[in-house]
Amino acid sequence: MIDFDIAIIGGGINGVGIARDAAGRGLSVVLLEQNDLASGTSSASSKLIHGGLRYLEHGALRLVREALMEREVLLRTAPHLVRPMRFVLPPTPGPRFAPLLRFGLFVYDHIGARRLLPPTVTIDLTRHLAGAALKPDYRFAYEYSDCAVDDSRLVVLAALDAAEGGASIRTRTRLVNAARTAGEWRLLLDSRGREERITARALVNAAGPWAPHVAETALGMPLPHPMRLVQGSHIVVRRRFTHDSGYLFQTDDRRIVFALPFGDYTLIGTTDRPFAGDPAAPSPSPEEVAYLCRAVNVYFRETVAPDEVIWRYAGVRSLQDDGRGRPEDVTRDYALVLDAAADRAPLLTVYGGKITTFRRLAEEAVGQMPLAAGPAWTHEAPLPGGGFRFDEVDAVAARLQRRWPFLAAATALRLVRAYGLRAERILGTATSMDDLGPVLAADLTAAEVRYLMHVEWAETAEDVLWRRSKFGLAAGAAEAQALVRFMAAYANDPAGVGAQ
């Protein structure tokens, strides 16, 4: 008897999206992730849900249109994680002169069935709040709409939805070997040092930058098409502006760089450079950090220097190699390559993809599989904790605070932005902060950490501080160690620590 209909390799946004879609169509699913969910590229993005304005000049109209349509879907179905953001784009002399930018933004506003977000306007930077952070040379700008997202939490909640639909989510589980027959895949797994064997009717390689390694070592075959790995790096510095809009800056090499509000900080990115090496350990180079600083210093009044970077991170994009020369010119569109010959169990390989289009990619991937699956369903289905309008976040937080009046307003809002309506499951019957247990970092309580460990697959302090939250930016060494001790104690004795 075969254990699963589909086995999926990779716990990034593409893998969990496919698991969610397939489980909701009635297929039995197992997802295998060698580390934590979103521990690779999917937690190292620019934290945006966007159409990709710059892709218009490459003629990628279908990609931009699909991404803009998905932006609306995610704004409806994940209102706690996806939030509208206005972007300020100051024109500069050069090939992208002002009328051309305005035409591009007109197209951007109209090709994606925009209904929820406001259109582009021209703003006077001498009067607008966004102009205060910029050099006085910039007199006007275009302001357009896109969205920000908590990327790693999007992955975790998609995985949670998959699990609640019946999928088996197996973190810290590595595929060692896969033997293929006409009717099944026989998989040998290493799960926390223990061997395990399972079978599946079909296999999906959604391992991102690890996909070539999985294909060659575990599957014993090369990828069906070459994959091009491109590193994108980001830096975080102290906050450079007080408003909640982001900036889109053009660079002298015809790229673009974002400067985004990021809590109490400013997030700046990204770069594009070829990547070679271990995808588990990408790191921004000094040259990339200097490049990002130079790019924003053309615009900002206050200089950003490499030595003030608080946090730096890099992600490796796994793109289908289309032969283009510059990394930034390689298509960001996804490709799904299905090998489903009659005498072999199906194998689907996933190339590329953007966080914005993960749902559509998953829908198409499951639709291609030669399995008896139900109809597509995710277009209107909220992710766990959703179920309210994107413009009701403050109202939901206010209701949370009325029911649990001991919560600070900022804490109530943070919980809603992280968990949506499921914040109530963390707060439970608490009548005071003391009932939530010790505070381990900022306003992170023991009750929240227990929830993350019990429900959201968090096993280490890094899982909690950097992927289930971004408390790692502000947590000191003592707080991190306190969290390590608490999690170890809870893992060893859930009943004992849970009673505290």
C-alpha cells in the first residue's frame, strides 16, 4: 500500500503552497524539509507582495499581470500578514525619464484588476512627508501601491493550513535516496538521525537552490533544465524616515533598490549577483553592502554607512536559466517541468517563482499532476487567522484589547499582525500578563512560545526570533539565552513548563 499521493521536497513558500493546495483537493501529502520551514530563500526576501514594476521593461506583461492579480488575492486571504504600502518613486535623468515612468505606472495600475488599492498619484516632495528624508534636489515623485508581507510567517501559515487539511509536515527531515518504479517512489529519509522509509505516487522537487543537489544525489539524475542561482542581499539600518511608505530608487546601473519601513528600522535591498557555493550559508559581501549604501545615499539626506548595518542577510533565487547575460535580467517567472512517462512515477521540478505568486504556482502544479484531485480552491480561502478585511486590522486589534484589557495596544496589534484571529488561542483564559508566563524578549511571552512550539513547528530560539517573529533584531544575548533555556525545558517537560 502506498503511503502518500504526493511527497514534496522543500519547506519554502513553493513547497508549502503545493502541499496546501494538494491537501485541500483531497490528496494525501507529505512535505519534507531538512531544516526549519522558510529557513532558506523564503525568509530572505524583500518582504513584499508586488507585481514587479521593473519587469514591465523586460516585456514580462503576463508575469506582472499575474502577480498583481495575486496581490489582490493575498490581500483578501491573508489580511493579517499582507498590508498595503505606498511607494515613492522619484524620477531621475536617464533612460527612464519621467513620462516613461508615469506611463509604466499607468500600465501597472490597470493590467492587474486592481480594486482594493489606490492608484498612482504625483506628489510634491517639497510639501509631502516623504520628501523630508530626501535631498532637496528631488522636487516631485510618483506614489503608487504595492504591499508588504511577513514572508516567513506566510510560509508557516500556509504549512499550517496544509497540515489542517491533512498534510504531514516533516521538518528536520532530509531525503537521502529516492528509488523510482512505474507506480511509486520509494523514499529513504533521515529524520533527526533516524532512518525511515515511505512511498509516494508522485514526487515534487521544490527544494529551491538545493534542487540540483537533490536531483543529483537523492534522485540520481540531473535537473531537466539548467538552474541559475542568483544571490540577493539586504541590509537593515536604523529608521531613516517616520512615515509608513517605502521608496523605490533607480540606480546608475539601471537597477532599482527598495528602502522600506521595517518596524523600528529601515530595510534596504536588493542586489543581483551570481551565486556559487553552499546555499545554506549565503552572506552579503562587503561589496554588496557598499553598493546598497551608495544607491540610497544618492537620494537620502542622511548618509547610510556600512559600519552602521544592524543586520544583513542574503537569499539565493533558483531561476530557470534562460541564457540572459546579467543576473537581474533573468526571468523571475516560474517554470514547472513534469516528467510523467507511462513507465515511471511522476516527478515535478519547480524553478523560480515569487512569494507573490506562490498560490498560483501551487494551483498550477497540482493541476498538472496525473492524480485524481478535486477542484482548485485556494482563490477565496483565507489562511489561518484570516477571515476579516485587510482594512480591519486595527479594529480586530481593538477587539482583542477589549477582551484582554491587560494587553498594551502595541502588543495587541502585533499579535493580530502575526496570528490574526488565532491570537485568541494564545491568550486563552488569561486575565493578566502574569497568566501568560514570563516575558522572554520584548513582549514575547511564554504562552506565545509554547504555541509556536506546539502548533507552528518551532524548535529552536532561532526559529522563534528570526522566522516566527523578528525579535532577533532587538533581543540581547541574555534574552536569547533565556529563550533557549525555556524552550529546552518545555521540550523536555511540556506539562511541567506549561503549568508555570
